[in-house]
Amino acid sequence: MDIEAFLRYRGGTARTASLHIAGFSRLRLDKELAAGQIVRVRRGVYGLPNHTGAVRLALQHNALLTCVSAAPVYQLWTLQKPALVHLSQTLEALVMVQCAAQRGEVTVDFLCSKLPGNRNARARAVLDYVIPRADSILEVLANYHFRKAGLSVRRHVELDGVGEVDFLVEECLVVETDGQTHLEPKQVRKDRARNNATVVGGRLCLRFSYADVVHHPERMLAQVLAVLEHTRRGTFSAT
């Protein structure tokens, strides 16, 4: 890897120690600096010319970039790109941990070991919502909201005549979370056929889009609870 590629991978800026560990010697840095391929941001910090961003801002001030602001550097899932460098919120933390954990880059047990004591109880609680497999950020968030509401949830359930569904809630309601690919005509036809097969098989189905799950989770949850209440009262006959 050349030094430009390495710096791009690290967000455009890196400390001298990191560059040395990656195999770039002091002599190599001096040559790249003289050639204008890199610039000295401050003592012990080098970067790409005319490059800006949160990583450089942090290293310029001898600070570490963490949480949601650091996520793009590690190619982790995030809910939205922050306008400012700031601390993480609960759901932001959850989706980043989920992404890193299922890529095998960190384990929940390891993170728990780094969060001892009562003051870290809230952070440890987030780890309870990390699931073994999530095909999208939508599954992580929907699972969080359903479980937070006290609902019984099974994920990636195989149903006869339907195939694998995202969620089976309270053993009677199928919930599917639809990303961008579900807008493609071929996938729309497939989803309609699966919906019909779900109803024919004796279960109801609700589908939610990215906007529903990410921006209006309270509305999504209200609809799920309403259908479950109808089922409880016998309005629907679900098996």
C-alpha cells in the first residue's frame, strides 16, 4: 500500500507512530513530504494535501476521534452523518457495535469487560440489543424497538410457502423491513407474492420502509401493537 492510499484509508491524516507501524520510515516520510505528496499537519502528524475532515480536526488538537464521528473511518453503519463532531447516542452506538461485531472485529464480551461498574450500566445495556446476524441496519433498529416494548420476537424465521422472514412477532405477525432494493420492480413482485403466501399461511404481515424504521419508529411500533391487539381480540384469526 502506498502512503496516499494508507492515509485515505485512515481518514486522510495519521500520526507518525501509525505510519511507522505501517512500514513507512522516517526517510520515506521526508521524501514524500519534499515531493508534496503529504503535508505535515503538526509535529508528529501527517496528512494528504488539501484534505479536511473530522480525523484531521481531532489530530490537529491532539485528540482522538471516537463514536459516531469515527465510524466512517472504520466503515461502520451509522444512522446519519453528523453535522458536527459530537458524542454518540444510544442507537448510534448500537448500530456501530452491531456492524463491527458481526464483521468479527470485536466481541460483545470484550466490550462488556471494558464497561465495568454502575456508571457504565447504560452503555452495557446497549450491548443486550446486539444480535447474531443483521442483514441491514433496519433489522437492528426494528429489533431494538420491538424488544424495548416487551414483545416476543424471533428473527430470520423460515415459514412454509414463504421463505425466510425478517421477524415473527408474538408468533402471529410477520414484520418485514424493506431497504432500497425492495423498490426494484422484480423485488416488488416477489414481496407481493410473499405477502400473499404469508396471509394464505394464516399470518398477517406488515412491511416498513427505511423512513418508517429510522425516522418514525413510534408509528411503526404503534401499528404493530394495533395489529396484535386486533389478533388478541379475535378480530383476525391468526395461527
